[in-house]
Amino acid sequence: MSTLLKQTNSLATPVVVVADGAFPRHSAPMELLRKAATIVCCDGACEKLLQHGFTPHYIVGDMDSISPLLQQRFAAILRHFPDQETNDLTKAVKFCIAQGCDSLDIVGATGGREDHTIGNIALLADYAAEIRVKMVTDTGIFTPLLSSATLNSFAGQEVSIFCLTPETRIIAKGLKYSLDKVIFDTWWKGTLNEATGHSIDLQFSFGKIIVYQRFNEQ
């Protein structure tokens, strides 16, 4: 029986998923880890997590990137999904959803292979159909949006908008370069904007967009 089946007990919140990219250094993702009630790590991230003084509550993946020694040590919390149609980050997110989790943060998903980074960022829009999710990196936050939303910001914050559906028309207020039913038919066109105040209002009737907001200090 698949361990992805819905369980009766939800995960303790807040929940943080640790992917197998570069381990976080910035205070923002590190603070999320310190405050997490549940840490779910991809199998390849387990050793790095332990090296930085954190212990996972669950280890999820196809188990091809975790040593036999660690598999034995953490046998009780391993969740093995051999499916090769999804990556380990997706397996971890789906595991959380199956446990009744409705919100999570992802760390450690960038800074490794560039193709993995691009894939992990794009997947956020798929996850957003089922769960509230953000990806927090060493430079900023990626937030997927499937409908109009207002995001907190600050004057001068660097902002980029990536549209995964090229037919989507976006209206945006609170940006240095305002948008009025603009179509971003390639990923680069919505980059390098700037917030003018404490919020950014994004309106669109359909589609998938991902907003990147850079931290004030690096």
C-alpha cells in the first residue's frame, strides 16, 4: 500500500522541505529551519542537514542518494517512493500534502545544478494548485500565483515576474515599471523590476506566474 495515502494525523506546523541543492546560508531560510515543527528532507539532503545540526522528521525520495548507513539509522522515518516520473522534491511535497499539510516552505532547492534549479522553480506553480508554498533561497523568495494577489514588499525591493503561461495578461501596481495587461511570452521579459512601496498588487484572470522578491540584505 502506498505511503502517500492520506494519514489521520497532520504534520506539525510549520513544515519545511529541504531539497538537495546548496544548503542555506542566509538567515531567512536558516530561521525557517530553526523554527520548523516538521522537517521533511529529500534523501540527498539528509547528510547536509545533519552536518548543519538539524535532524529530519521524515526522509523522502527514491533513496538513490542516501548512504546505506543513514538508511539504516533512519529506517523508521524513511518514505521510499521509487517512481522515476517525479523528482525527490515533488515526492516530498506530495508526501506533505498526503499527510494533510496545507502550507510549507522549501529551502535548499537552488545553488546546485542549474537545470535542477530551473526545474524546481517551475514546479512551484504545479504545487500551488494543491498547497500554499514558497521557495526561500539565499537571495530571496519565489512565490507561485495561480490567481490575482497582493504581496508584501518594501520600497526598492528587486522584483522579477516569470510567467509560465505566455498568453497571460498581467496588471501590476506598486512596481517602478507598471504593467497594464502586459504579456511576458518569454521568462526574461518580466525580470529586474522594483517595488515602490509596501505592497505589490498583481492581477490576472488565468495562468501561472512565479514572483521573485530579493532580500534587502545579502
